[in-house]
Amino acid sequence: MKKMKKIFRVFTVTVFIAGGLSSLLYAGDNIAQKDLADNELEQEYKEFREKLLQRYEPVVKKIDQAERSYVSVFDSVEGASNLPQLTSGVENFSPWWRTEVSKQVNLGLTGMEEDVSSLFTRTIEYSSQIKVFTDLPLIRETTIQEAEGPFDVRVFADGRYADLNEPVGDDLKTGGPLRYEERSKSLEYGLKKKFITGTEVELKQRIGDMDTNSTYFNPEGQARAGTHLTIRQPLLKNFGIGYQETPIQLAQLDHSISQDELQRQVESHLLEVVRAYWGLYLERTLFLQKRRLAERTNEILTQMQGRSEVDVPPSLLARAKSLVGSHELGAMQAEYAMRNAQSRIRALVNDPAFLAENGVELVTRQLPVMQCPTNSFDNVLETALRNRPEIAQSVRHIQAAVLRESMSRNEMRPDLDFFFDTYVKGIEGDYEYGTAYSDQFDEGGPSYLVGLRFEYPLGNNGAEARNLRKRIEMRQMFHQLDVTVENVLLEVQVSHREMNKYYKSMIQSYQIMNSDKEEIKEITARIDYLLAQGDPYGDMLYRLMDASERLTKSEEVFAKSELTYNLALYNMFRATGILVSNSDVVFTREEDKETELPIIKINREVSIVE
């Protein structure tokens, strides 16, 4: 018997120590365990994704084959390439405004040379919208710690004081007195712990005292002590490490989904920055073109006014003045459009450096590219399938649905719990707490209670319905993946075609612009000859003014087409899901020293297009 008491004492003390140590070890090793679990879950995701994406390989091949074999109705030769041949020399063409657009226009302002790369860097560092996006994964990350909460070691304590004064109906309770009086104090404290296997362990210590006016109460002034150990283990429902870990894995998947969402939102915002940059480049180009047109037409008007007494009738001079005024108005409006485009960049980037007191002029130093990408269409489709965050999110949703369905299958089992309860107690008079505490181990022996608890609802409707719902939801997630993949493939197709379309448009607008240049060159070269033929000089000048206007319009069309083509290139990066990765954008988790709150820091090294 003494051996049994010694074993019980050692066992209870061991559980106390183990509970305390487990909490310390868990706190110290939490990060390493979390990283290991994340790596395992990420590996499972990659394997799961590869299996799911295999079902779309036939679709990708058919789409690629259809795209390659398509013959345009404008192709003169059947089977000819859809891409135009670069016989026009547009790849090596450098329009006159390129040297001016990279220079400061308004010398009264502070000039800041920017390109897409520098704007990306500024946006990542200062953009308030980016900061909004980065908080989402941090918010979702807290659910992982929350899901780990049920496995924490719990410390509890319960103290009570009771003072009873009750009438009695029989002499056996008090031995004579007509009212029962009792005073007692008690303190209960201990540890609780739920393990990853589902095992629940509770170790608690009770200590207190009690005294009554009953003549049967012996000894008086009792000090009481008791140590209890309770173990409960599910055997069917809620059994298994896999079941207990599922809430944590679901939280980890939710966090990964939020990281994919962060990538999608950052890509969308960076694409808006690209649009704003090329929009500013275009507005600066249009301003230079319209200002040059206004200056040229004003020079021609001056020549016409000098010959107003010779061969320029008043009606023609009035039309010329009207044309000059129209061009000057267009140049003035283009300047305001240029300022508005610059303000849009400032609103997207939020860099304080863009708000200098004397004003800032953003000078666009990155020039458009003229080359056509050589990536094959099937490679573009494959890249989109493996990099688009929307597809990654859909795959992770399916992965989570599988875990939830597995949990629901476990919950369809009957409740069958094993429980074990053992305790020792001690008692001593005259409020001798120390003696009562030692008596629980030194006298008598431990008490035991062992058993099984079974419960099963006939019909099991609740669990059956939940399982059916999870299975339907899982099927829905597969259908949602199909929808997402189809939308992504559609977007890639459209983006790829738009890129080719704008490339063709750039070449055709370049040819139109060259034709208008040739017209002006021809008119200028034949002025003396036409005058010798009797053509009025005023008419010749007006024809030159009109041709200059058409040239400016064709230059505007070319400028818009080259800018639209360059924007289409960036849109292809986003459509294939590599705008962030190609920009070498890296997400790191840090801690804000001022607020002591976690933050996601975004850094980058190089840009996509240099």
C-alpha cells in the first residue's frame, strides 16, 4: 500500500512538472513547429495542385492548337502568320518626341525622373493601399494561433467560502440542535491539458476546512485535502491526431489563401501604377505634339499674314487664324491632362517627395519598347496555370474542403470515451492543513474510477447532414476551380490577342504616320514648282498647315498605339501571374518597433523592363 501511495505521489508531481514544461517547450518551439507544419502543408498543396492541373492539359493543348491554326480573313495567303513582318523598321524607329519627353517641360518646377521600376519601388514603400493589402494575411495568421489555443496548458483556481444556517427536520443531521450551522472554506487549483491525440488530462488539488454544530461532526475544525487526476480519451468520434490537427491546418490554408490574395491585389495595384505611368507618358507626348503643331501653324500664319496684300484672301487668313487658335487651345488642354495624369500617379504611389512646395514635374525616362515577345502561346498558358493566384486560391479551397469532409466523416462515429479518475484524500482536526495534506499520501490508498461512456443518436441526422453538406461543398469547389481556370485561360487568350493586335496597330499607325510625313515633304519640295505653275502661295501654305495637322493626328495615333502595346505587355505579365515575381517583389514578416505589431514588409530588387 505504501508503494502505491508513493507511486501516486510521484505520478501526480510528474504530471504537474510535465504540464509546466510542455507549456514552456511549446512556447519556445512554437515557431519551429509552425514552420515545419507550413512546409508540409505547402508540399501537400503542390502535389495536390499538380494532380488537379493535369485534368486541364488536354484543354490547354486544344486552345493552343486552335490559336496556332487560326487564319485571319485579312491574310492573303492561307496559313500565313498572324503577326506582321517588320519590314517597316519600326523596331529601330525613334520618334522626335522621345528626346523631348524625357526632359523637363516646366523649368519652374522640381523635376523628378521616374520610370516603372522606380515607381514600383516607391509604391511598395509608401502606398497606403499596399499597406491595406498587407494587413489581410496578418489578420488571417492570427487564426492559426487561435486554432492552437485548445491545446494550451490551462491553469485554473476556484476559491469559496460558505456560512450556512438552516433549519433541520431530523435529529440525525445535528444530533439535537434545531438549526444546522456550517462554516467552510475551500481552494481548488490545478492544470488542464488537451493533447494532440484528443486526450484530456486534469490534475487538481483541493484544500480547505469545515466546522459545524453537529454533535456527529468529528473531528472538529476539520482540515481537508484531496488530489484528483482525471483522464478522458475519445475512442471513436473525435479520435486521432489527424482530426485534432485539422482546425490548425484549415487556419494555415486560410492564411495561405490570404497570401495568394495579397499577391493578386498587389499585382492589380502595380498594374494600375503601370497604366498611370504610360498614361503620363502619353499625355506628355500629346502635349509636345500639340505644342509643336501650334508653333508650326503659327509660323505659317505669320507667313500668310505677310502676304495678305498679295495672294492670301481674308477668308483663307481667317480660317488659318481659327486653326491656330484651335491648336493653341489643344496644347493648353493637353497641359492640364498632363498634370492630371501626374496627380493620378501621386494618388497611387503616396510618396511624400511628390508634394514639394514649389511643385513637382514627373519626367518619364523609360521609353516604350517596340519588340514583340517570342514566348509560345502554350508556354504562356502553362505559366498562367501555375502562377495565377486565383487558381492557387481555388486549389487551396478544395484542399480545405477535403479536410472538412474528413472531419465530418469522423464526427459520424458514435461517442465512445474512455475515462479514468483517481484521487487521494486526507483529513485532520484543529485546522491542521499540513497534516491533512500529508495524510492523503501517508494514510489509506488511492481511489479509482474507470469506465466507458457511449452515446449515439438513432438516425444520426445531424452528422449525416453535415457530411452530406461537406461533400456537396467539395464538389462545388471542384466546379469553382473549373470556372476559375476557364476564366484565367480566357483572360490569357484575350491578353495575348490584345498584345498582338496592338503590335499590329503600332506598325500600321507607323506606316500611316510615314505617309503623312511624305506628304509634307512632297509639298515642301514642290512649293517653288507649284508657284511657277500659278498656284497661289496662300493656298500652298494652307495646304501645308492642313498636312501638318494630319501629321500631328497620325503621330498622336502612333503614340497611343505604342503606349497601348507597352501596357498590353505588362497586362500579359499580370494575366500570367508573374508581375510580382518578375519584379523580384519579396514579402517578409517583421515587427513594427513603435507599435510592436506584426507587419508585412515588401521589398524589391529589379524591375521587369529596364
